[in-house]
Amino acid sequence: MQGKNTAVICFLISITLLQLMDMLYTLNSWNKGAYFAIIWLGLIVGFVFSSLILISEFNVENRYFKLVFTIFILYETFLIVRGWSFSSTDLTTYLRNTIIFWPFLIPFFAFFDKRLSILSLLFKRFFQIGLVFLFLSITFPSLLLYRVSAESVINAFVPGCGLLLLTSLYFNNKKVLILFIIVFLATLSVIYLGRRSTSSVLLEFIAFSYLLNIRTKSPSFVFKWLPLIMATCVLVILNIPQFSASLTEKMEDRLLEDTRSDLNQNFLKEMRNYMYLGKGLNGTYYYPMTFNDFEDEKDAGVNFVDDVYRNNAENGYLQLLLSGGLLHIILYVMILLPAALLGIFKSSNHLSKACGSLVFLQLINMFVVSMPSLSILYILIWIAVGICYKNSIRNLSDLEIKSALAKATL
């Protein structure tokens, strides 16, 4: 068990720091040189080795999942071979870019060790990472005031707390309050910055946490009072015009702004001859794009470049289409949709329902922006998929799960 605990710690530290290193790479302050490369490779090694220790549960209980997942992996292997390049530039891109090569490996987290003792260790570390986010937010509030830093820090530290909030039934009121503050603070930040996709994900965490927990016999006082809390916040905002304008100005400007229809049209036009099987691992499409309008981010030190051939479709389903065509999308949905339905409607406990809700939200959010990537949120999606397909977990009672999680002294 000590070895697994060490692996969980190494896994979470490495994936969190990898996401933060991605922010540093984007900023002008530190994105070149041997030190950066050495630290990056060290984190990659730590992530891979800890993942190999934790991905150890290959006893598949659901025959449908075993069949479809096998076909899915074989098809993704075909896409990797089809697009693989041994050039130093491409090999570096595979390691550094979070949306090219890594999404083909993340699905194996469906076989993450799902013993309740291991999940309890994972949940405990998620809570501790959330406390680090609170500390950073209080100590360096400017991190939450700029787009790149805010989204990077929030995406690295907050998703695990979002899952814990969904499973609030298993934790005491104090822990649930802290989790709510973490997610709510992150939500205020991205609303202030006008980040529609991230704010929608965080608001979904809050809304689904309320819906899942308010119907339990003893919901946390946070959810009992949440409607009143939200109503009070709205009244305060409406009665302080300057605060209201400052908080929502960017979101109001961007709420109905169409930033992707032109991109999507060009993308689909170029994909006409690749609709069924996509372009493989190194798939790109032609779309010149500049960032001349982002003066506030430039002032913050962000280094934007003009791309002509892009490998980022900025949409989850379009990204799958780019690499593997419609067949890729169909296989992906054939795995995630039944998992969501099993978790939500065919389970006896709150954990499975929370995991099913997380998978369902992923399927919805991918219509907008949510991308398969090397990120803690996407890893959580596949861990949730594994839980939803595991009959022995779905059939457990909440009392059994709560007792096991309590052993981690969360």
C-alpha cells in the first residue's frame, strides 16, 4: 500500500506540474533552454512510471466494454502508426504538445486501480492539491487575473476538487465547504476573464453537485443553503454596479461572440476527403490565425505565433475527427455514453452516479471545446469510465464506500 501511496503522490505532482509547465512554455519568461527540457522530461518520466504502477486493474467485468474498448485501442494504434514520424521535431511535439500523442494513451486510465483504499488515497491528495490552490490564490492573487495563468492553474488544481464536490455525501461539512470555496473561487476568476468554456465546466460541477447531493437523506449544509447563497450573491452584485460591471464585463462581451464558426467551416471544408478515417496522428488543417486582438494577454507576457497549418481543432469532437474521422467519434461515444448511463441509472451509490455525471458532462462539453488532452480532468474522465463499467463498485452501498474513504482521514 505504501508503494501505491507514493505512486499516487508522484502521479498527481507530475501531472499538475506538467500542466503548469505548459503555462510557462506559453509565457515568454521561461520557455527555452536545457533546464526547462530536463525538468519537463523528469516530470514525464515520473508521470509515466507512476501511471504504470496505478494502471493495474485489467480484470474487466463488462463484456461490452472489453469488446468495444479493444476495437477502440486497435483503431487508435492504427492512427498512431499511420501518422507517426521519427523526426526530432515531431518526436518533441509528441512529448510536449498535450493534445497530439497523449490522448491516445489516456484511455488506459480506465484500468486505474479502483480499490476503494486506492481511491481514498487519490481523493485525499485531491483535497490537499485544492488547499495548495487556495494558498496560491491568496498569496499570488494576480495568478487568477490573467487568462493563461488562471486557466492553467485552475485546470491543474481544481478538477479533482470538482469530483470531490460531486461526491460530497462522503465528506463532513467542513471539507465540503472548503471544496465549494475552491470551485466557486475558480469560477469567479474565469467569469471575470470571460472564459466561457472553463466557466461552464466549473458551473456544471456546482450545479450537478447540488442535484446529486440535495436528494440525499443528510445533504451538506452548503447544498441546503446553496439557493440562498446564490440569490444573495446575485443581489449583492446587482446592488453594486461597479463590482457587477467589473466582474462580468468580459463575459458579457464574449457571451454571444462567435469565435469559431469560421474556423469550423474551414476545418470541415478541408476534411471533406478525410471524414471517415481522418488524417492520423499528425493530422493538420489549413487555417491562418493571428492573435492581434489579445492585447491584455500580450501585456502579461504571452508569446503568440501565427499558425498556418494547425493541429488544434479547438473542439473535442472535431479533434477526434481530425485524427480518426467519424469512426473515431463513433467508437469514443460507444464507450462513454453507456458508461454514463450505467453510472447514473444502474448504480446503487453516489460515487458511481458522480462518475456517470462526469462522463456525461464530458460528452456534452466536447460539442463546445472540451479537448482530449494530457490533463487531470481528461484522466479523471477515463477513471470514471472504468468505475462506471465495474459492476462490483456500482453495486456497493454508500455506507460501504463512506467507510472505506474514511480510512484515508480526508
